[in-house]
Amino acid sequence: MMDDDDANRRAASAKKGSPFLNTAQAAHYLGLGERTLVEWRGEGVGPTPRRHGRFVRYHIDDLDAWSKGEREAFDPDRPQASGPRHV
């Protein structure tokens, strides 16, 4: 298992070089457990994963966009719709 310092170093290194993080790095970057990210991937929820051959990777921009969307969805200061929404 990766400790926080190692995960931070690897995530920072990945952001400087390759923008792709493995599942452990992506989970740490988002403040989630690796198992949570794996389960979400299986359920088709959470940030969008990408397959590079047999490897699953997460693009740092996808993680940031997903995180921003989650923050906005649960922002208590954000005005809420007053009535039913029809799409």
C-alpha cells in the first residue's frame, strides 16, 4: 500500500510529466479510497477512466472536472431550482 508522501510525490511527478494517473494516484488526488474508485468504475460512476492497453488511467483534467462538478452539485450556497425540472 502506498503512503501519503509517496502518493503525493507520484501524483506531482505525473502532473509535471504525464497527465495520466493510475487508480491509486487518482484516488489519492481526489481524497478517496482506491477501492471506492475501483467500485465506482465498475458501476459506471465517478470520474471517467481511460484504458491504455491493459492499464486503467485517469487524466488529471478529467479528475479536476469531475471534482468541480461534484463540488457544484453539493454546494450549499448554490441556488436551487424552485420547481420541477423538465428535460
